[in-house]
Amino acid sequence: MKKEERFRHLIKQEAARLMVHEGVNQYFDAKRIAARRIIGKQYKYNPKYLPSNGEISDAVHALGQAADPASHQQLLFRMRLLALEVMERLQPFSPRLIGSVSTGRIRKGSDIDLHVFTDEIEVLEHHLHALDWQFDRDTVCIRANGKLIEYQHIHLDFEFPVELSIYPEREIRVVGRSSTDGKPIRRLNAGKVRQLITDEHWEDYLRQDGQLE
């Protein structure tokens, strides 16, 4: 194995370990810490040694699966059930599931990421109050095409944390690209999440419903 490949592999594995076992949330941070541990300060002069976010994501998934595949699958099932329940209650805002719960690549600390669409955030907040759901709201600035765009986020506190990213209604057909692998973001409506549960968790679903001992 060439020096470059060896360093990429070691950094990838250490970054994955940091994200799974030490609570590092961002790929950039995990990559930076891992690189410094493996090859020292010189890493910043050798970007070719750094693995992509997609490579780290694959390693994180493999590490989580290797630890306890059955437990990982059961956790994913519970998170998808909660996601579906929340989506059904937020139906007027066309919720879409994205991120690790949709792809199955969850890890310790993963939350449920939903896109919701409304031109009036006050209507959404009124809906949440009517459901008697506690929530916090914050603003995130994202640079796109040289401009800073503000997006509102709402955080819901359930068994698993749920984050609502709020978009104008006109953007429901706009599909962004993942920062992990550059591919179009996978966005699932409630029907597709229900089908995903049926396809991948049928025995868990029957057991939950008391039909399977």
C-alpha cells in the first residue's frame, strides 16, 4: 500500500472511531483531529492524505454495524417509526425525511432530520403549539452562490431529537446535494418512509404490533 493510501486509510478509520465513540459530530472536525493524531501538523500541507466525507461515512456505517448489527437495526426501526409519527402530524407542511435515518447510516447521537415547507413560520409554530409540542427555534446562515441565506430551524425534544429545517413552499421540488458524497439528497415523504419500514423492518413491525412472539 502506498504512503498516501496508508494515511488515507488510517485517518478514515480514526475519524470514524471519533464519530462513533467520542461524539464528534462533523466530518470536518473528525477528519482534522484524526489527521493530526496520525501524521501531525503536516497534514494541512498534504490534502491528498485526507479521505472524503463519503469514505468516512462508509467507515462509520461499517463500525456501527460491526459493533452490534441487531441493536443497530432495532434503533433504526425506532427512529424511523418516530419520524413517521412526526411526519403524519406535520402533514400540512409536506415533511420530507432526509439524512442518516433515511439512508440507515445512523450512529450514536444521530437525530431525525426533516425538511418542512411553509411561507409563514408562524403558522407552523401555531400548529406545534396546538400539538402541545415543546420546541426551540434558531437561525442558520448558509452561503450559496456567494450569498448568505438564512434558514430557520426548529428543534423538537422526543425520545430522539428531531430537527425541522424550514423552506419556502416553492422549494419543495428543489433537491440539493449532500455534503457527504455530492449526490442528490434523498428526501422521503411519509408514504415512502412507511414503505421503507415495511420493506426493511417487517418482523420488527409485527413484533411491535404484538403479532410476532
